Amino acid sequence: MKKRLVVMCLGASLIMCCAFCTGCSYTGIPIVDNYIDEKADDLASAGISYVVDNADDYASMGMSYIRDNADDYASMGMSYIRDNADDYASMGKSFVEEKSSELLSGDGEESSALFTSVSDVNLSNPSGDGKNYVFSYGEEEFSVVRWDEHWKIIDSYKIENTTDMVFICQALINVYPIHGADMESFRTAEDMAYEWIQHNIAYQYLPEDNEWRVKSKDVDFNPEDQGKSFIQIYEERTGKEFKLSDFMGK
């Protein structure tokens, strides 16, 4: 291989000398063109062989460069996100809306329904205090807390099937219905399931150390959050416009 490369280099040098030699009767340029045309396959083969033979070295060099410049790449990435915050915010809102519609329609279901009716939920109040309820889902028992116009399901993120969500929400309504945002109508099992989905989306996609992900593990049904997406709830709670960089760190 080395001999071949040496020959190629010498040949190239000779051609260049001819090409630019003022005493040469040839114009030079046609000689270079003809040589390249005739040796194109050999040159290409030699180049490919060299890359293949030294692939490990190139890979090692690439990984070393990435490691040595990791902070720079991270900084560039976050700068890009901040500079394009509006675009990412719009994309984030579209994603939440599409994902919500997909889950509500049943197209995005990743788990099978365990309940076939509201009675399967078997919601009960063991203490008889009208506040602390429980129900079983699969092999796990879930706690539900009621106060004023609130129902809160602890660790609700573990339940992903929307059909079961609707049954569970209807079981809550049957015990104590809560008002809608207008404080005249009452919330339905379907719109409560939509709110539940918003919490699950936030819990699934936000970084683990994000405070809003922690808040999303339990769904808290109340009148004011009726029909709102996670992003709408975030913006109302914080008074800030949704920006992806707020969730990805700075």
C-alpha cells in the first residue's frame, strides 16, 4: 500500500512539473486531465482502501474530538434552542395537541384496557371519611384523594390506557361530580381523561429533574383546568410563554 501511494505521489509530482514547465512543448493541462481520466479507478480504489484500512484510527480520532469538545457542542446545542425558541415552542404545542388527539382516539394506545365497565373500577372508601379512596388496577392499588372541587389520583402516570381512564373518571363522578370551568356545568369523564393525558405526556417527555415532570405524576382534577393542554396550564401557572429551553435547561 505504501509503495503504491509513493508511486502515485511521484507520478503526480512529475505531471505537475510537466504542466508548469515553461520549457516543455506540451501545454501541461491536457496531460493532467488525461492522466486523471486514465487512472480514475485506481485513484478511487486507493483512496477507499486507505480509508477502510485506517477506519479504526479515524473512528478513534472522531470520538476523541467529540469528547474533547463536548462542552462546546452542548453549548452550541443550547444556544441553537434558545435562538429558535419560538419555533420549538410552536412545535411543542403542535406535538401536545397531536399526541392528545391520538391518545383520545385510541390510535396511540400502548397497553390494553383492563376494565370493561365503570363497575370494574370498584372505587371504595375504606375509612368512610369521604376523602380517601382506593381502587385496584392490575396488581397495584391506587390512592385517590377528594376535597372541595378536587379529585387527585396518586401516581396516575402508571395508567396509560385511555379507555380505562374514562371508566375511572366516571367512577369518581358517580361518587362526587366536580364543576366545569364555568362553575355551572359539570365535568365529564372524557374531558377529565383529556386532562389526565396532559399529565402523562408531560411526565413522559420532560427531563427527569424538571419540576413540572414531578408535578405531573399525579393528576389533580379541578374546574379551572377543564379542556386545557399541559402547555396552557403551564403558561397560566407561571405567567410565562412556553419555551422548550425552559424545560431542557440552560
